[in-house]
Amino acid sequence: MPSVLPEGEPVPRDGALPPHATFGGGAAHRPLGFYLHVPYCATRCGYCDFNTYTATELRGSGGALASRENYADALIDEIRLARKVLGDDPRQVETVFVGGGTPTLLPAADLVRMLRALREEFGLAPGAEVTTEANPESVDPAYLAELREGGFTRMSFGMQSARPHVLKVLDRTHTPGRPEACVAEARAAGFAHVNLDLIYGTPGESDDDWRASLDAAIGAGPDHVSAYALIVEDGTRLASRIRRGEVPMTDDDEHADRYLIADERLSAAGYSWYEVSNWATADAARCRHNELYWTGADWWGAGPGAHSHVGGVRWWNVKHPGAYAQALAESRTPGAGREILTAEDRRVERILLELRLAAGCPLDILTGAGAAAAARAVADGLLAAAPYAEGRAVLTLRGRLLADAVVRDLTD
Ligand SMILES: C[S@@+](CC[C@H](N)C(=O)[O-])C[C@H]1O[C@@H](n2cnc3c(N)ncnc32)[C@H](O)[C@@H]1O
Ligand code: SF4
């Protein structure tokens, strides 16, 4: 979720959706998920551009309403608003993802309370996936046990690296080894599904550092690994340090090498890629919530700066936790703007998202120019020949390295 909000038309004060987007308008067959954003961190990592605030950043802005202590109540107010806006939509919630920021800076009881509100207002579908992100230093066995008892089914830990000097450049506050211990603690608490997030391409990281991080992650036995190339976001402390020459700029060729190392190591250990940056040990270990984003399902994003997509309407909330809580306290939507997607917007979005999946995207949604680009991509070894012959565009390993460019060509 980028921290800069797009332009758009205003959201009605009560948050109402246009009739075509509501359940009666045909939403019935799409699964419904909830993203719950928690916009607080103990300290800000120098590379991070997410909509999150430290206590120092919040001091003097937004007043008591912006505080962590009241946050769960404000978020529950938005869940109740969602119930009103979705009216008699009978769908139960298939997936819940609590993300941040650092959700685990809140007491476990607050996260469980938010989940309870979803259960009361919508009901959770049988076998629903309920994930929370967590920073490794912010949980202990008792905390994890409380989440598990409260209905959480999946933990996602921000490991990033196993090397102390890499963690230092990233401003991470956990010690090497702590994320691996978190996996064991989560398993002991009864979590069948555990993810570790890794970052590659940090200034000063060598190929061997990256191999060591992958080996440490794999050795901990999560059933899911996400590996992201470090993005140097404008306006971050990392971007300033690179500009001042304090740390070297990251390099695209190096990123490609690291990706190949990741795919090779993870595949050898029994993890299969199912999205360009995501690997899982089995279909059941995939993140169903992210799959719901990638396949154009409906999701309600609650919390400051969160984005939602229901029935072809996309909207986004005000960014600041104080403004967010204020809107809900006044029984107003926290929605800051929205756009109603056209059929062409949705077609392009399908290509953007589905092409990054191992299942690929159907060729019959491409235009003439896109289809010609797909034929060239097969000849160049960027799309796989066998699925192409069956009508699907699926990236090869080389295609995954150049995914952004291939996607751009196919959306022509
Ligand atoms: C927003 S964080 C939230 C999770 C948690 N606060 C943490 O940091 O462990 C989600 C994940 O996004 C990834 N991430 C954040 N900023 C990134 C960047 N600039 N480049 C690449 N990955 C990034 C990190 O791997 C991180 O674990
Ligand atoms: S802890 Fe996570 S959300 Fe917070 S600043 Fe660091 S990467 Fe961003």
C-alpha cells in the first residue's frame, strides 16, 4: 500500500456504493476479504514508505484520537460501517489480513477484538484464513497463543535478512535468529501457516549474505516465503543516504542475480513460486488473501490509508490516524476518494495482476497489440510455450526477471 493517495471523486458521506457494485448488482459470486491496517511502528525503518507512524511522529498531531489505545475501537467502527454499506450482502468473510505498520504493537486482545467484530457483523466462512503481520521482536509465546486461541490461523514475520550488517542498513531492531525462533514459537502455538518476508538487494549485501538469509529462512521451516527486491522509495531516509553517497545505490543486475539465487534455493527446498515474489510448500500454504487481490475479488480495507475494492469501485481512506478516527467518531466514512473502474480499467488490471501468477492470464483478454507482444515474448523465451499453445500467458523464469516489462508490453 503506497503512502501517497491517488486523485479521485469524493466518497459519499455515508460511504454508500453505487447500486451496480452492491450484492444485488451481481457481487454474489466473488469472495470477500478484509484487510485491517494498523498504522503504528516502534521505530521507522529507513526504507519503508508504508502509512505508519511512530509515537514521536504522532506527538502533537491528531490528539488523543490518533492514539494506539483507542485504535481498535475506531477500526471496529469502520467494520460496523462496512456492514451498513454492504447492506444485505450475505457473504461471509473468506480471508482477513491484519497488516501494518506493526499490528503486534497492539495488545493481542485488540487484534482478537477486531476479528470478533468481523465475525459478529459478517461471519467468517468455514476454514477462513486469518493472518497477521508481526515484527519478530514484538511477539512472544503467550502473545502468539492468545492470537491462535482468538481465531488467527496464519503468522507473517518480517525477517528481511539473517545478516547483522544488512539488518543494520535496513534499521531493523531484531537480532539475527529471532525470526527463526518466531517460526518455532508460532508452530508451538498451533499455527499451521507461517510466512517469512525477506528483502534482497540491500546496499552492502553480497550474494553469500543473501544465500545465508535464504538458508536461515528455509531452515526455520515456514510453509511460505516472500522475497522482495529492495525498492528505494522517494522521501525515505534510505533514499537520502544513497543520495549523500553514504551507502551505494542498489543495482538491477544484482537484483536479477539475487532473484535467481532465491528461486533456485527455494525450489530445491520444496517451495514453488505461485506469484513472482511468493513461494509456498503446497497449494494450501499459499496466501489466500493475496490471491484474492490478484484475482480481482472484493476486499474491504479498513484503517487509515487503506484501499478497498468492491464490485469495480476502488476507494481509499484518509491517511492520518487522527483524521481517520475523527471521521468515524462523527459517523462519516473515512473514505477520501474513489474511482469507478471501467471495463477497460479492469481488463488492464487483470493483465497486471494475473500475469505475475504461476497460473498466468488468458490470452483472450489481450488486444491485437498485446497478443502480438505475447507472441514476441514466447519467441524471446519470456513466456512459456506450452501454456501459450493452450491459450495462457505464463512467465518463464527469465520472464519473471523482466516481469514489469513483459506486463507493460502485454497491456498495449
Ligand atoms: C510494511 S511491512 C509490515 C510488516 C512488519 N512491520 C515488518 O516490517 O516486519 C511488510 C513487508 O513489506 C516489505 N517492504 C516494506 N518496504 C519495502 C521496500 N521499500 N522494498 C521492499 N520491500 C519492502 C518488507 O519485507 C516487509 O516485511
Ligand atoms: S517495522 Fe515494518 S511497517 Fe514499520 S517501518 Fe519497518 S518495514 Fe515499515
